[in-house]
Amino acid sequence: MDKQIFTILGTDEKISSEQIRPGLTYWKDAWRRLKKNKLAMVGLVVIVLVTLFAIIGPWLTPYSYSDQVVGFSNIPPRFELIDADGTYFYFNGSQYDLYSSTKDGRLLEKLDESSRDIVNQKFYFDLDGETVTLDYSYKLRPELADEGIDYSISFRGVEYKEPMGTVGNKLFPWGSDEFGRDVLTRVMYGARISLLIALIAALVNLFIGVIYGSLSGLYGGTVDNIMMRILDVIDSIPLLLYVILIMVLLDDNSMFTVILTLGLVYWVRMARLVRGQVLGLKNQEFVLAARSLGVSQNKIILKHLIPNALGPIIVSITMMIPSAIFTEAFLSFIGLGASAPQSSWGTLANAAVAVFRSSFYQLVFPASAIAVTILAFNFFGDGLRSALDPKLRKG
Amino acid sequence: MNYYIRRVVSAIFTLFVIATLTFFMMRAIPGGPFTRERSLPAEIEAALQAQYNLDAPLLEQYAEYMIDLVQFDLGPSFSLKGFTVNQIIAAGFPITALIGFIAVILIVLIGIPIGIISALKQNKPIDYAVMIFATLGVTIPSFIIATLFLYFFGVKLAWVPLLFNEDNFVTYIGPVLALTGYSVSFVARLTRSSMLEVLQQDYIRTARANGISEFKVLSKHALKNALIPVVTYIGPMVAAIMTGSFVVENVFAIPGIGKRFVEGVTNRDYTLIVGVTVFYAAFYIIMVLIVDILYSFIDPRIKLGKRRAD
């Protein structure tokens, strides 16, 4: 074809017919507003980090959650080292253990105690044939009170009183528990359990809750009435009774019980919410139109009703997740959830309560993990609520 | 009237469902009175025999179980020889109830006022401070509050004794604090948001336009409606405090029902576990019933069949 017959008209007209800004869909608009909410974004980032911590973390540590390093129990994340002229010692006052260490805080071995002098509070340890003397009498003798120290270490004839300072624990960055297990690894596995619970709560809500609620709302009348009365009964029985019921029936006291319980009863609120939404939506014209075109009941629910109620559903899920994590931690704490050696955040906190006077760090890590995760989900859920709620929309 | 009858009937029905569930639960208990391999001490087994009338047909057993339950007879304990679950509950309940009662009073006296103040000073520093504390309060589980309290005030500062003592008032501070933490925050948040919503209503503007003093507008017109959702929360709040007691009593070594329950879980004392749970479930359902009936007086719309919004 001859190109000569075509001429360029110029680009002005095309430009004028184009939209200046691309149109915003509901979800794009919500995302735009969510991004502006700093707390919600912090929450989102924390959720992503906790997820990475749970999924990737356990691959990066040399321990598994049940690995016990014999002799290395209740070692805090930071400790005082005594520098005995190039040989380094760490004394764990909570259980009278003496360790040799490298300068940067990598414990080498737990020293064997060869003998002890109870009256004078002197303990003798053996390091490759040489004797290390630990003098723990400073608090007992009033004349030594001025020294302001708890103990001293004598090695090769010299007494060392001043620690060289505190160093980080290189073997166990978050310390070890009473069985010599790595707290960091156990908190990571706890994160796996908590996120698994979160995932299950979300899935159960999404499938059972949404389907039950939309069926109840769509059919209405007697069906709705019966379905709602069933919910009332499920709802009025305390969660604890379900957990115990399932525990007794299965004779099983593990994570599985908690997961099954949450799966059985955790969708009730969502069902109520979706029912309310469906009741509002089902009389609108687009549903009538779909019906008159002969669209099946299932398709009306899946393609017409649920997509229109998706905003409140998603918000509700992000609000249910922290409450599920909370519940699991509570149940594990009172001994109804994960059992040893499994480590959920609740069982970790429970075990730490027994030793919190001497090993406070064992409580701090799981407790902060619970609080930070729940807080992050709450912030994110709040942000999502204001981003998706049309009533709160501004310009 | 119809409404009250409906509510009472549904509460009784729920209690009936719970009782039936626990009956089958007791039958399914491993090593319990209904299984073949028994490893129970002879005294307890004899007591169980007497309790459950094991040779009778199933329906008769069920009927007897129900009659016992109606008479609040929860059977012998598996692990504490010679004690019935009733005795254990009777011994532990007063202390649990006392701490719970103090907690409920404090929640109402602290949570509602700070919620109102926060709503009136919306977006001012005091509002932000209240909201930060309220958010932290609902995110930190009570067992963590309890242990942190013991560590800092008991161990580090040594201001309070570590062991709970019924006669020493100072030792009540920690348990009450741990129990109230969640609910105070929740009540404050709830009061704040419902107050903010009510203050935007037309009738408040009308009241102001009529020249009614600001104090009267708030106390007589706004507060009355703003507190309705807060009253609704009181039923579930009792539940939160009850479940909180499982944890708090264990941390503070308080000899209440919660501590016995957790010990029961560790010892696999199924009759005790089931007994305490049934007791709490019944208590909870009755509390919710009372709150619902009170609620219908505060908000007459409820009686007209409009269901409470969840």
C-alpha cells in the first residue's frame, strides 16, 4: 500500500480524548488509602517480617526446636566474662555452673566440679587438669561487703574479681532454656505454630463462615431462623469447654486439639457478619437481574453476593487472626495446647514463668513475640477497616 | 414479656446442651469409669460407681446424671482422694469471686471515665495517650502482665510480696491488675467510639441548640445512649475475667478455682476439669442472661424483636 496517502494528523486530539488520570477501582483506591496509613503499613511490614522469621528462621539456626545441648542450660543472652589472663570464664550464678569461654562469648565447655567447700562457699572446678577456684562467699561475709561483688575466680594462683564486661552469647543469641535448648529457635517454631493457627482461623472463616452465612442470609425465613439458632447454641458454650471436650474425646492433648477446636467454632462471628451483608444485598437489582437470567443459586452467592461483601469479610478476618493467636497462647499457657517438646509462644511463656526470677529473658522473648504480632495484626486490621469502609472515605 | 420468656428458655436450652455434651464426655474419658482398662485407686472407683450407677441402662444413667447436675452434684475428683468436685469449687470460689469482683468494679470505674474523657478530647494528647494504653492493654495477654508485674514489683523492687496472701491487701494488686488489663482497655475503647458516634447525632445538636448546659447534654443525653454497647459487653467481660483467672491464679499462686483447674489439666483430673468448666459455663450463661434482661430495660427497642447487633 502506498504510504503517501497517509498523513499524520498530529497527536493533540488523541491526547485530549485520553483520561488525565486512570480510573481507580475499589481495591486500588483502598490500597492507595492504606498506604497513607503509617501504622497500618508498620503493621504490614511486621507481619511480613514475622512470617519470614517463622518460615526461613528455623533453616538458619543450627538447632531444631527439641535439640538439647547437654550442660548448657539457662544461659542468658548476655553474660559477664572474667578474663583470667587469656583464659575466659563465665559463671552462671543461677545454678552454680562454671564455663570456659572464648573472648567474644562462645562458651567452650562446662567445667566439671571436682570438689566443694560448703562452709567457706568455695567451689573447685577442673580445666584440663588445672584447678579453677570459685569463691562465692562475698555475700556471706560482712567484712567483704564493700567489694560489691558476688564471686571471684582464682586460676593459676591469681584471684580475678572484676569481670572484663558483658558479651553476647554466641552459641544461643537469645539464651538457652532449662534443658539447654535454643530460645531463638524455639520462638521461631512458636511463630510457625501461631501463624499456622492464624492461617487456619482465616481459612475456616473464609470457607465455613462465609458459606454458612451467605446460605442463611440468601434462603431467609425458616432456614435462616434454624441456622441462626444453631449459631446461638454454638456461640453460647465457652471455647474452653470445646477444647476440653475434644481433648477428652480424642485423648489427645496437642496442637491438633486447638486447631480442631478453632476450626469447629471460630467461624460463628463471620457467619453472622456475612448473613447481615447478604440480607442487605440480596434484594438489590443486580441480584434480581441475575436471578431472572436464570443464574444458579451457587453462582449468585459466589459471583454476586460474596464479591460485594468482600471488604467487611477481609477486615473481619484480619481482626479474627490476632484473637486466634491470643487464644492459642492462652490455651497453651494453661496446658491445653501444644505439649513438650513442641514450642508454641504460650508454652514457652508458661515454662518461663517457673524460672522467671533467675532467667527473665526466657519470658521476654516469647512474650514480646506475642505482643508484637498481635499489635501488628491489630494496626493492620484497623487501617484496612478505614481503607475499605466507604463511610470513612474522604474525597 | 415474650422476650424474657424467649431468653430464659434459650438459656435453659443451652445449659441442657452443655450438660448433655459433658455426659458423653464423661463416658468417653480414657481410664475413666466407663472404659475397660481402669487404673484408678479403689476408693475413687467405688465413688464413681456410686455416682454413675454403671450397670443401669444408658438412658437411666443419663437421667441420673442430669438429676445430679441439677442438684449441683459434680462427682468425685480423680486426683484428690476423698474430695468431690463440689468441695473443691466451694473452697476455691470465694477467693476467685472476690478478686473478680474487685476487677469488675475497677473496670467500670476506670474504663468508662477514661473512655469519655478520651472522646471529649478527641485527637488531643490525652486521647492519644489513652488510645496507646488501650491498644497495648488489649494486645498483651494477662499472663504476661502478671509475670511482668511480679518480676518488676516483686523481684526487682521488692515492693510487694511474691506469694499471695488472702489477708494482705497489697498482694491483691497484681492479680487485679492482670485481670483488669484487657477489659479496662476494651471498655475504654468501646466507650470512646460509642461516645464519639453519639455526639455526632442530631438530637445532641438539638439539645445544644436549646441552650442546655454542656454538662447536662453530656450526662443526660449523650451518656445514656453511649453506654448501651458498654453494658452489652459486661456479660462477655465476666467470661474474660473468668478465663483470666485460670492464668492469673496460677502465676500468683492464688488457691482459687482457676489454679485448681490448671492443676486438674496437668493431672488429667477429668471430673474436676469437666466440673469446673460446666460450673463456669453455667455461670457465664446466667450472667449473659441477666445482662440481656437488664439491657432490655435500658434499650426498649430490644424487646421489639430487633436483635442485638454483634
